[in-house]
Amino acid sequence: MVPHPCAPHPTPPAWLERVRIVLVGTSHPGNIGGVARAMKTMGLRELALVAPRCDPHTSEAVARASGADELIHTATRHQRLEEALSDAAWVVGCSARTRTMPWPMITPRRFSSRLADEVAAAGEEARIAILFGREDTGLTNDELAHCNAHVHIPTNPEFGSLNIAAAVQLMAYEARQAWLEAIDDDESTPLGEHLDADQALRTAMESVEWDNPLASHADVERLIEHLERTLILTGFHDPAQPRQLIPRLRRLLLRARLDQMETNILRGILTSVERLAKP
Amino acid sequence: MVPHPCAPHPTPPAWLERVRIVLVGTSHPGNIGGVARAMKTMGLRELALVAPRCDPHTSEAVARASGADELIHTATRHQRLEEALSDAAWVVGCSARTRTMPWPMITPRRFSSRLADEVAAAGEEARIAILFGREDTGLTNDELAHCNAHVHIPTNPEFGSLNIAAAVQLMAYEARQAWLEAIDDDESTPLGEHLDADQALRTAMESVEWDNPLASHADVERLIEHLERTLILTGFHDPAQPRQLIPRLRRLLLRARLDQMETNILRGILTSVERLAKP
């Protein structure tokens, strides 16, 4: 029997559950509950709370979760953002503001059209992380500098005040759309209509079968630390007069989406330079 | 002066304001406030309340509206659904349930892809109406029978409990997407063409105003030559046993689409390493 085209898909997807929502410095328990509900409606399960500024287990949080409170109970807690990202292969951060140093900026639609490829390019255990900042001040520049790309939700320029649970709802919806379209593609059903502009947006890296797995966020962080140490050692970088040197190099390396062999090559180069500097 | 293609559009569009949100039998003032906020973030202005089961002007409604409460004050009130739909040329109703009598059923994405055409087909004074039902029981079969099509938001089949403000947020977002895409089409900007993956990556970089011009191909070639010389000097690269070292580094640097300052920084680093290698 042919299933009705609108019948729900039978099982939650393995890969949609690898999309992690990371909340940084959330102040209101109700918002954490609203985020849990928004996630669960779209089939997301992994919530990470970085330095929350409230107790996420209050009755208000549970009430707003409206049946999704197990996501609050299973949420991981972290003091530092890096801990919540260590196994992430692609990190995007929601940002309303224009930053002093521009960063690759994508729309939620482009996030959606790239997601299946990013998941495929990541290792089987790797995660995709979507960062959301504080209700009042968003993400800091340091936090945004951990992202491969920033996402700007195209809101009314005269009233851009999206509630954090609403922002999570939109991004989780776009993630689910990506999964539904990938499933449709797999099943060769004609539902996958969005083959035009969105399809063309897949990046050079993922549109071919890449020869090496992507480096993890932690790998890239170690590379950046190594680079900074080496540049101090050679005298090129003076931490007392940092200018924007390290942020610029960080942006470049994150933008390029390094694979594991590239990371190893670059670290090998750094080690050889260190030996020159202190023979 | 030609505006930047990604600059916020100057004025709210006439036609996006003709998309009306119709709430039937809403019980909770907070939800009406949340709906107003969701609408305003996406540039919608017309709210119609049909037989609300609460006072929409409570402090809770105003608090949840978070600055969008003028939409509550200007909302129209109706006893009968037909009154709220009389000037509507296209009516869609959000429905979670499968009905006994099947109705044309579209996804929010198809709603979005059809919206501009429906607006164009409607008269200048006509409206597009999106119906949302009661928090507990949704829309009745009679109410759904007023719709040209039903919209099913594709939620997790195990947890489809979308808050009404979240459902309005998603549909308003899809309406805004339709408008943004129509504006792009109208202005014949080349952004909608997405020629190839390389173009897409450049678009991603330029979709914010980047802080430096892109390096020319010749600049990048000179950088790669400099890198190769330096790696030979330090002993890391042996041209007699090249393996794939230089092609891999070349691929990485070309993929990242370097800007001019990044090229200068990298050449500065190489020069400082050269000085170490031959003091």
C-alpha cells in the first residue's frame, strides 16, 4: 500500500538527533522550557546549557516545556563554550548584530540547504551545533569567533526582537526541513522540489566526495592554540599588542572547514617552525 | 547610489502587510501577545480575533507582545469566522489532524512558494488569510471547510505540540521569505542565480559587508610560491618527495577565498619564518 504523502515519517532520524542546540548564558527558565518544546516538536533532542544564569529545572521551565521537559533533564551543562562544541564538526551562531569583524553569514534557508551535506561530511559521531546567546546581549564576539558561520534570521528591520524559543523554533524547523528533504531524496520521491537555488548553494567541499573527514572543533582549537604559541615564539605576534591578528587567523581557519589531514599538515609545519625558533 | 544588495529593505512591503493572521477561539491572553510579537518580527500587521475566549488586553498579553502590543490594539474582533475572511482571496488553515474528508494539503514551504503568485492573482485590496484554531481543539471541520487549502507543519509525529505563537512564527517567517524572494526577483539582482559552488562561497563572504577586498588570484599564487619556498627552507617540504603537500595547501588556501589583509598577514608570517631559517 502506498502511504499517504502527508503521513508522518515512521522513525526519528539518526542524524537529525545529532543537531545540538547550545544556549549560552540563558537568564529565564521559561525560555529554556520553551526551547525544549520547540526542539522536541521538530525532532531535536540534544540541548547543551553553557553557564546558564538561572535554574533550568523550575516549575516555570517545566510548564513552558509542555511535555518536553525530558530534554531539560538530559541537557548537558558546561562552564565553558568550548566544552559544548568539542565534538562539533559544524558550528553556526545566531547573531542579530553586525560585528566589527565580518564573518561568513548565512540565512536559515542556506543553513537548511547545507545541513545534510555537512552531516554527511562530519564523522558518524560528530555533531552540528547551533548557538544562541543571552536574551539581552546575545553572543559575545569571543563566542561568535568559535563559529564556522553566523546565521542571521531575516526579521523586520524595525522590530527584530525574536524570543529565543522562537529563534530556536525557526532553526529547528529548518533543520527538520533539511532532514525531510534528504529522506525524500533518498527515497526518490518527487516531493523534493527545492532543487534549484538551494541545491546550488552546497559548497565546493561537500559537493564532491571529500578525501578526508572534517576536523573536529577541538582539533581546530588545538591548531589555533599551537599557531598562537608559535607566532609568539617567532616574535611575529606580541600578545601585548594583539591587534586583530589571532581573530583574523581564527576566522580564516574556521571558514575554510579544515579536514583532518590539513590540520595535521599545519600542525606539522608549526612544529618544524618551533624547532627553528628554539634549537 | 546603488544600495548594497543585502541592506535591509527600506520600507515594509505593501503586500506582506496584506497577509492576515486569524485566530479562532483563543483561550490564553499570553498566546495572543506571543502571536503579535511573532507577526511583527516578520513584518505582518493585520490580526483578526474570532470569538476569543479571553480578554486580549491583559497585562500578560502586553508583556508577551514585548513591544508589539499595537497589533493587539488594532486587531479586529469578529463573532463569526466569515466576517474575518470576507475580503480574503486565499485562505489557508493550519491543521494538525487528518480530517475525515481530505482537503488540499500543503506544507509551509509550498505556502511560501505559492504566496507571491496568490498575492499577484488577488485584487489590490484583497487579503491572504492564515487561520489558527483553539489551543486545545484546533479548528473545527466547519472552519476548515472555509479554507482553500490546509497547511500541515511537519512536526515530530511523536510530539506535535506546537505552541500557537510558535506556529504563527513559522508561517509568518515563510510569508516573509516569500516576500524577500519576490523582491529579489523584482530587482533582477544576480544573487538569486547561484551559478556554482564557488560563487556561493563568495556570496556567503560578501553577504555581510566584508572588511577587506578579496585577494586577486595573482596575490594568492604569490602567497603559495612564498609558502613553498619557506617550507623548503625550513626542511618541512622536500621537492624530491613532494607527496601531495603543496596541492593540499593550495586547495585549502583557494577554498578559503582569502582577502587582501589575510594574504598580507600570511606573507608576513612566512617572511618572519624565513628570517629564523637563515639568520
